[in-house]
Amino acid sequence: MSLKITKPLVTVDWLYKHLNDTNLIVLDCTIPKVTDVAITDKEKNRVKGALFFDLKTTFSDQNASLPNTVLSAEVFETKARELGINNNSTIICYDDLGIYSAPRVWWMFQLMGFQNIAVLDGGLPEWKANNYPTVTNYSKETGKGNFTADFKPHKLKNKAAVYNAMANDTSVIIDARSKGRFLGTAPEPRPELSSGHIPNSVNIPFNNILNNRKMKSYAELSKIFSKFVGVNDFVFTCGSGITASILALGAAVLGFENTAVYDGSWTEWASDGNLPIEKEE
């Protein structure tokens, strides 16, 4: 019987127990950082058996004007098949920072209608802290998979939908950027962009739902999201769609279903020139 996942997070103990299951696929979803230059690729540790999921290049639209733009369903399906992913695969996503870029990949598969996927809580740091096996080479793809995308458009928001959500009492726009960037008191990492926020949005910096690189407990998350009683639709935004997915993952832990990510996020909103921006006076 194929392995099935019922929750959006798994522990390192769970992964170690199932590491040799036949339909398991482990994806290293780490985004390369400039600060990693001192570590060569040969020195990098990986979870044993992991494949590399190239989030920034292979699985982002390179022809788009915005960073990290999600692929069309057709292209995503093709790329997933090339990784050897099947419809009956069980996918575990992780990254080198604990919980950072892996939720983006989890969300992308959700967008494509694939549910049998989870994020490794604590990622590679937690895996290594428990002395679980690592290797210095990625596994080789075992052949073309049969993954079929079933695109779920309600999981993805564009700027027009976000603009409409600003005035919708049953929707909430939640921004994962830092408080300073949200308020407009700290600069954006992209110097051409103004800081500030989408009117009527609220701020939950993504680090607020993490504790030592792991997701906070159900009780802690419930307290953070308790202010949104009566909300029917959650729209998560950030700088370019990466950390918004962390908030989407936290909401999924609580069982929220009507969640979406604004793929263009602040990069698109602040670049438009015709959209309203609020700042702290």
C-alpha cells in the first residue's frame, strides 16, 4: 500500500522511519544564498536519497518579469515528470534553513492539485541534529514520472484579485515581510521598490510563526490566527511569494482550506505605480 500523508508537516523521526519506502521522494528545495559561497557543492550535506528541486530556475518562469513566478500547469507537469515524480509519489520537501523555501514548493504542488506532500519540520538542521544520514551527492532520477497537474486557480491570486480583497470584509490579506518593511520604516531589499503595504492588509512576519527553525505548536499558531474569526478567505503575500508560503503552511497546520498566495506579492504591487500603498505616518 502506498504511503499517504495526512498533515502538511512531518518530523525528522517520521522521515527517517519511512526513508526507504518505495514511493517516497525527498526534495531539497533550498534557495542558494550569497553567504553560501564558502561551502562548495561537494561539501554540502543533503538528506540521504534527496533530489534537488531547482526552485529559482527550473521551477520558476524564466520569461516572467517578476521573480519566482509560478509555472503554468503544463510546464510544471513536464518538469515534475522529469524529476521522476508520479501521481502515487509521497513527497517530502526540506531546505537548509529549517523552514524557509520548502513551503513554497509545498504550496506549488498544492496549486497543481497534489496533496500527498509535506514539509520537513526543521529541515536539514533538525535532520543533522538528530544524526540522521546525510550524503554529499544528490540521488539520480530513476526515470520519467507520470505526474498529472490538476490546477487549482483559487490557490493563486493576482493583483486584481488582491485589490478586490482589500474591500472584502470576509477576506484578509496577510503580509509575511518584516514589520519595518510593512510599515515603510525600513527599506526593501530590492532598492527600486518603495516599502509600505497593501491597504487593509495585516502583518505577520513569517518568523513569528517559527521557533528555532521549526513551526510553532498548534496552540501557538491558533493564538496568532485567532484574530481572524469570521474570515472566509486568506491571501498571503510577501516580497516575491516565498515567505508568504510559510504563512500558508502555518494556516494549513490549523486546518484552514481557503488560502491563497499572491504570487507577484510586494514586488509586483510596489512596481505598478497605480496601486495604493500605505505607510506609517
